[in-house]
Amino acid sequence: MTQLAVVIGGQGGIGAALVDALEQQDHADRVINLSRQSEPPIDFTDLASIERAASWLAAQPGEIRLVIDATGFLHDGHFTPERSLRDLNAEHMGKAFLINAIGPAIVMQHILPLLPRDGRAVFATLSARVGSIADNRLGGWHSYRASKAALNQLVRGAAIELARRRKDAVCVALHPGTVDTPLSRPFSKSGLDVRPASQAASDILAVIDGLSEADSGGFFDHKGEPIAW
């Protein structure tokens, strides 16, 4: 049976590196890259596109053994991370939750049921350490922190449901570290371990390779270490 790997957000910095790494490594027979530019497209500002893409995936020959959601929103030309509560903006928060939590939740709703019922399969979504409530000692970045914390909770709940029908499947949130991409580049400070996207992709795949069903519902960094909720 043909083994499929799916990357959602494969046009982004980390997503493109993951597609390249998967194509070079022996993770799957076929790598499917879904993004706003793919055919079919996935665009989290058009949630119906997720269901359409899932229907297309369901019709592809083979078994989906790996899905990586590499999407995320931190800033754009209009919104930047908040320094304090005074900077809160409802439109900013809405976009952060749409891209960082609601979109991935709808992806899990439609794509987790496509995973094989038997044998190992992995769904991983990219979260962020700043989404950890326990690790928040600086404040600020409220929309990004809160939306990633929401994503972590959604992953936890989805993993519980997934285990009832697919006992060997794994559903996790992963922190890729600080990566040299347009998303994080403006906020990279000296002293941080900033890694190229290719290295981040290799690290992510290494963590995924080391996961077992006992890790499902967890939140891990790029070294495979658990992160506190």
C-alpha cells in the first residue's frame, strides 16, 4: 500500500523545508503539499476549503500515515505582537485564533478520520513555546500566546477521541524552536538559538520518528522534550 505524507502550509518557510526533507528521506512513497497555492488549496480564511481538500485526500490512492500542519500567524503588514493589554485589538485576535486554532481544529475534524484504523499514523501541528501558560513569565504577545494555548487544548482533546478508534495513532503539538523564517525573523534576538528551516525540519521529523502512542496528546519541543501546558 502506498504510504502518503501530507504537509499543510507547505509554501511557508518551515513547511517548504518539511516537504523537501520528506521527499529526500524514506518517510513516505508520496508527499502531498497543500497550501493556499496548491490544487486543491487549503486557506484557513476559507474554512470550507479544508473540507474540500480533505475530500480530495480521501480519494487519493494509498494510506495517510503522516500529516504535519505547518501553518501559523504571528504578524503581517497590519498586525504585530502586542506589547501590553493596551495594544489588544479584536480584529488581530480574531485573525490569530482563526489561523492558529480554528483552522487547525477544522483540519483535525476532517483529516484525522482519514488516518488508517490500524498501524502507526501521526498528526502533528506546529505550536509555540509561548503558548505554554506555565512558561509565560513575560506577558505580552497576547493574541499569539492565547491562540497557541487554544491549539494545544484542541490537540489534547482530539488525541483523546482519536485513541478510541485508532489506538496506534499519535496526535501532538510541536514547538519548532526559533527558526530563520519571515514569521520569526523580525523578533529573533541575539543569544537565541536561531536555526535554518532545513535544520528545523530535520529536527521535527526526528521528534516525530521517536513518538509512540503514549505520547499522543502531548506538547513537545524540537528536541523531543515535553513542554508544560
